[in-house]
Amino acid sequence: MEPSRDFVDNHATVFSRKAEIQVDGVDIPVKIGSTEGGQLHMETNRISPEGLSTQIYPEVTGRTESGERIVVTDLFVFADEFVSLNPSIVEICNSEDRVVEGEEVYLTADVLGFQHQSRTQFSDPDDRVDLIERTDWRAGSGNTADWSISVRPLPDYPTRVNSIQNYQNLVRTVQFDVSISGIYGGLDRAATVTDGLLSEITWLSSFVQGTLPSHSKIEIREDTSDPEDQPDYVRLRTLHGNVGGCCKTGNLLFTVKQEQSVFLDRAYDTFQEKQDSLELRKILGFYADSLDPNRPVDIKLANLCIAAEMLADRYLEEDPGATADMISGLVDGVGVEYQDLIPDKGSLKTQYGDDIYERDDITPEYFWCRARNHVIHGGSSVTTTEISRDYNALLILLQRILREILLEGNTESLLGMSDLEPNNFVSL
């Protein structure tokens, strides 16, 4: 049976090079490729493992058949009855002597799972959106950079999003165009800085995208007049899975694509400042994974519980004590409304009724506590309906908390953020 025309083969190769690398003094012919699904592979026709041993090589070099220099990072060589090569990062440099001295450099990145807009049937490949820009940005090694990032959908964007939504088949959806100036060093230095920058932007966007986009390839072309010209530098990396990669339109907090750039502009500096202290990447990872429609609701609730408790533990400066005290400290400290979220048929009200605010042994901010204990420890008499209602309520509470942490109340013109305001849409 032929696959649907809405299907994009995530194993299809989108970039390839023939080359030769040297491992422990042994020359190995290879074919390097990157796929629609962001998998980096390195194939060889060398069968005999003679002269090779099974181990990870931190750095291996070589040349393509056209003379480009190759650097392979963290190459796992499996040498048993045959030779298997698994690289982590491959860099291909066509201009290895090129030194950047602060001038503007242009890069293009392939991004998987990024939703350019919610109504894919009206997608236009020429519909470029300016996402975010910064000046005097600290780039490390004493460099300060000016940069800007825009996004454009791939020509068959609707087909790609449909392939992800309908077949859970993660593929490229957009390209990011980056211009950056102020970097000193080789082209690999410019790519390394941009790689870290794109990682921050995609992690931050996961909050409003409901999925975790990832970039699989970065290319530098100093002459941007012809995109078909051989790039001066290419960096390929392997993506080891992707959480929440469903591109489910209902998970989008925004419905208008221009809102994405407003959100990123307002939230980026806070995210960059707090991502380590609050472990925001881990928390956003659990959050995005909790939106995967293919997971059972108890697993999705467990993900939200982990995210909320981890955030509470990092947010509170002193020892938070018991879990209930942690949650209460987080909710009260951030200052978000929660009472409208306590579901009438959730685990707390099912057991205690409406007098939950009058009891000393109950923490109302921690209204999902019984469902949480059930899915993590088992043994409690909590129904699937109660778990589902608690999950929906906790999801919105976590979104409110993250909104306040990242935007600090600056939600004007962000319609998706105003939809999170209390309006009794959960407690029915």
C-alpha cells in the first residue's frame, strides 16, 4: 500500500557526502548522510575490523572526495565481525583557513517539529517571520555579538506537519535564517555559538509550541545569492529522540504566528538568566512530553508532577520541606491563581468535598496530590476520571506558573497568554 501523500519519509536523506576518515591510522571510506528525521549516519563498505577496536574516539578527521576537511566528534566505532560507525557531530569545512573577525556571517538551520503557524493549509514558503534579534549579546571568549533569527516554512510545510500529526513521524518543518556579527575565530566558532543560541531558542519556544523543536543541520554560506552553491561550512548532529514531537495544533498557546516573536523577545533574556538555576530545560522537557497524545493520562500526569515539583524545589531558596509545602511555596511565591482550577470531580474534592479551604490537613494549592500519589506510588482509590481532570487542571497551572516566570506579567497583545487567565474553564 502506498503511503499517504501527507506522509514525509523521515529516513529520506537530505544531505550526503562521500569521504575518507582515519581512525587509529586506518583509512576508512565512508558515506555521511543526514535524514529528514534528523538522524546523522556514517556508512562504510569496510567489512574487516582489522586494526580497529571498539571504543569512542573524541575526535576523528578526514577529507571528502572533493577535498573538504571533516571533523567527527564522539565517533563510536563498533568493531566486531563488521565495522559500524556512529558519529555524534560531523563538521565539513570547505574554507578551513577562513578566519572571521567580527564581520556578519549568515547561517541556515534545518529545524524539526517547529510550527510556523497553526493553520497549515494557508502556508506560504515565502512567508518569512522575524523571530528575535539582539545586540551586544555575550557570545563568550570576550565576544559580544549582534544577531537576528527569522523562520520560513519549507515548501511542502503542510505535508510535513500533517506527517508529524497523523503518523507521529518527526521531520523537518522550517528553516531558521541567522545573521550574526561580532564573532572572532574560524567558521566552526561561528557555528558553535549559533548552535548554542538555536538550542536556547528552540527550548524556549517549546513552552508555546507544545513540542520540542530541534535543529539537525547548520550551514554557512558567505555568498548567499545562490542557496544551491556549496556551503562553506556544514555542521550535522544526531538527534537522540524528541519529546512531545506531535505538532498537535491544540497544544499551541498561540494561534497567530506573529505572537511567537513577541513572546521570544520578551522571554528570552529571562530564560537565558534562569535556565540553569531553575533547570528550565528539564522542566520544559517534562512539560512537552506531557502533551504527547500517544501517552496514557497517568504517565502524562506523572510528567507534570515531576515538572512542578522540580520547579518548586529550584524556585524556593530555602529547604522547601514536604511536597505540599513545596507546591504551596511555588504557587504563592509566583503569585498565580489556582482556586478556579480545582476540578469538582478531581481527586481532592471527590474525597473531601467543598470544604477543602477549612481543613488544616489539606493544602488546596496541591489539589492533585491524591492522583499524584496514585500514579507514582499506586494503591490509592483514584479513578481515571479524577486523574484526567487533575491532569488538565495541573497543566494549566504549570502554564500559568511558567508564563509568570518567563514573562513576569508582560502579556499584553499575547492572546494565548490571556487565555490562561481564571475563567472557570476547568472546574465544571
